[in-house]
Amino acid sequence: MHSPIAQVINLIPPESQGLWSLTAADAERCLLAADPGAVLDIDGSFALVAREGERVVLARSLDRPLRYFLAKATDGPVLITAERIDEIAAELARRGWEGQFHPSYTRMVPAHHVTTLRLIGCPDPNPMHRRFFDPPRATFAPDLDVIGSRYIEAVSNELRRWLAVQDPAQPIGVPFSGGIDSGAVFLCLYHLLLSEGQSPARLKTFTLAVDGAGDDARQAREFLTRANLELFGEIVDVPARDLDPYRAVAVIEDYKPLDVECAAVNLALLAAIRARYPDWRLLVDGDGGDENLKDYPLEANSELTIKSVVSNRMLYQEGWGVDSIKHSLTYTGGYSRGCVRSYACAREYGFTAFSPYTRPAVIAVAEAIPFAALTDGSTERLYALKGEIVARGVRAVLGVDMPVYAKQRFQHGAVATPARAQLFPHSEDRYRSHFQTLFASPS
């Protein structure tokens, strides 16, 4: 016999919600609406939980996590919601329910879906996931000039809307490699500040160099010099000993090697920025840009083909989707899973991070790109597409010829090639084992 939820314990701080226009109460009403598409009216960064009788509804924006766990109590089931797995574990321990916990029993709300729990008890029925964001695919003509303009217009518009709700006295930092995504973000922000009558002096780029090496520092300097904006650049040099992948596992609560390595260098950068600027809060990064324009080497993943990448809806943003056996209930998939490498690291050091590439309006433009027609089955064309689209868009919208460099992952550009194997020597199995020790019961 099912038992209704007796209690909902929401551990997400209300002040962490980054709503741009609606109040929290209005956002919850959108969440409870019969039409899941109403959630698209919720602008900003959010991880929301709303209850109406026996129905509990959850939804989040792509840029941040939202997890839940169903505990058993004498009076009935207790639903615990939080950003982090360790917060759920600590709450269970506080109530004397630690014996019920295992990290694999936690669930991540998939981005772009409304998750509904109803009459959950013993046994626990599966939650219902209803998609609230489903942009049409491949609707643009294969014209790179038009596509580039539409894409950068969308990026710039989301940055404008984000700027409008920020304190104009707050400085803005851009973690900056000089690559396509961070380069376009920085140039858009610079031109927006000028057009909005704000001082661009509040803007600064931060480029990580581990032991003074790595390609990013050289690339970032060259980018800013070619744009006549070198005065905005700051190189952040950190010693290799500050990169700790096992600490990164604990912060992001995950064990996928590329995400762990990215988080390790991100944590080193953010720690150094915090040491230099104790009061700095706002960061704008390029996370999600690779996912939007499908800029990942297919050779690195034996499960992928160019056909699967260009044919599946938001594959890199969401993974294989909630209806697939490849979908992880504990973590979800794609950037919907990988968002913690930015969000959790920023939270660790008291920053608020934003990326326009994670916004639905920008992803909708990306989904409208006719990738199959533009690539015609060629991986080389796919890999060249992102630079072409963004550079043409920046030229059309901003009037700037943006330098375009070959793609490098954050952890590769910040570290000299010979040092990478020494800094990140371990496999997923080692990271997974370390993750499991974080939640092991004391003997």
C-alpha cells in the first residue's frame, strides 16, 4: 500500500536561487502548472521544489544540480532535496537515518524536465519526467553567416539580461583561455558594457598557467593583443602541487576523469582568484559552448558516431535522455551531469558563475542549426563548424574579427603537455573508488 509523503525537507538555500524576474512564489506556481512549458517562463538559475498536497514537483536550470532522496520514517516517507549528495547524507545522519543512505540511492533531476513525485512510499513508484524545453531541430537554412549572427545575437542578449539584474558596482571576471567560447563571451561583455553606458573597467579575464606553462597563457595574451584589449588580461600562475584531482572528486561528487581533471584546474584557478580578490563574486564562463556546437572529438568515445551526434536531440547537453537505459538516475547525463564542474567549484569559493551558453534561448538557436546538412557525414567539417559559426557571428554582431584557435580542454591548455600524465595519472576506477570512500561507513 502506498503512503503519501509525510514531509519534504528542502536543503537548498532560498538565497541561492538566481531568479531574474519572477519571485520564488511565482516560480513555484509555474512549476505546479498543468503545462510543463510554463517552466520556460522562469528566467535565471534555479533549483526549485514545490508541493501541492501529495504531489511534489522539482525542476532545475541546466547550469546547476538538484538531487533528492526518499527516506523512510515512522510517520511516512520523507523527501530530502539538496544540491549535494553529502548534504543529503548529513541530514540523514542528523536524524539517525544514516543506515538508509547510499550515494547510488540519490537521484538527480534531469535538466529541461519537470519531475513529479506522487504517493511515494513502499513500494516507491518511479517519478514522472515531463519535458519543458523541446526546441525544434535543424530549421535554419545552411547559411553560416545567418547562423553565426543568430547564435551570437542570442549569446549577447542573454548576457544583456544577466547584466541587467547584477549590481553595476560588482566586477566581472571571465575565466579565459582565448578559445572560442570564452573569447566570444569576453568580447560580447566588453561591447555590452560600452553600449549600456557602464565602465568596461569592471571586466577582467583570468587565465590559468600551471607552473607558468601551458598554451592558454600564450593564446590568451595573443587574443587580447589582437583585439587591442590586453589591459584586461591577468595571468594566474599556480604551482602544480595545487592541483588535486582527489579533492576535485569530493567537490564535484563525481568520478568521470575529464570532469575531475577540469574541476581540479578550475579549483586551483578559483582559489588563486579568491586569494587575490577576497570580495570578488561574479564570474562569466564559456561552459556549454562545446556542447551547443558539438565540438568534441568523436574518436575519444567509441559509442559515438557523427550520425548519432548530429541526429540526437541535445545529446551533449542531456546525454542519452531519461528514456534510455544509458541514462544515469544518480547523475543524469551530458552537461546536465557535468554542470557541477563549474557550479560546485564556484560555490566552493563563494563565486556566482554564469554561462550564456546554458540558457534555453541560446541552445534553441544551436538546435536549429542543420548540422547534418552542413557536415554531410564529415567529422572534419563538424570540427571546423564551431569556429566558423562563432567567428562569423562575432564579426556580424560586434564588428570584430575574433581570433580562432584550435580547441583544447581547460585542463590541457593550462598545463604543459609533459606534466599532464603526472598530474592526472589515474583512471575512472581509481576516482570512483575514492568517491566511494567519501561515503563509506566508519568501521
